[in-house]
Amino acid sequence: MSPGAHASLKELHDKYNADIVRTGPNELSINNVEAVEISYGGKYPRGYLYEFRAANGELNANTTRRYGKHRSWRGVWKKAFSHNELPDYNIRVEYHVDKFVRLLNKRAQEDIEVVKVVEKLMFDM
């Protein structure tokens, strides 16, 4: 934020007498903690582009438009990446990255399609 920008934002909030002011196409200025819930907690319908991004029509937490379905999947992911689970996940990542580095070293003198090899690494992790 540039020097004095906070004063400009305050002027906008005062001018429109609003806790939430749009400052760009994808940007809001919020000057009230309670307004955060209003802004981010709303149950606005998700657009059709969410489903359009679904690979082979398979919906997941990022592509479903249904909040209930998204909430249930988000709960699974939240648990999977909880503080308690990360040490086990770290072991898995280290194992596959070490395997990946060994493969690269073994094939150091060959041409490698990096995209394919990295895709396999990401799938394994």
C-alpha cells in the first residue's frame, strides 16, 4: 500500500458511509470486523464456471456449486492437512521427493519430459 493510501480508503468509506467499499474489480476495502462475515460468509450462488472446470464432469470441493457438498469435502481436506497430520504427510513427501531426485540423477545424461515426471511425482504425493 502506498503512503497515504489508508487516508484515501478512509475518505471512500466516509464518502459512501459504508463498511465495505469496492476498490477494484476483485478488491474490497473493509473497515469493520463484523463486515468481514457479511462479505465472506454470504451464501451467494456459485457461478456455472465452477462446474465447467470439472475434469471429465467429476465434481470436487473446488468445482461443485452446492455449498453442502463443498462443506463436506472441505471438512475432509481440513482434517487431512491438520497440524496433527502434517508430520506423517511430510514423511511421504520426503520419500517421494528423494525418489524423484534419484530418478533425475540416474537419468542425468538423458532427455526427460519434465512435465510427465513431475505429474507422476504429484500424483504419488
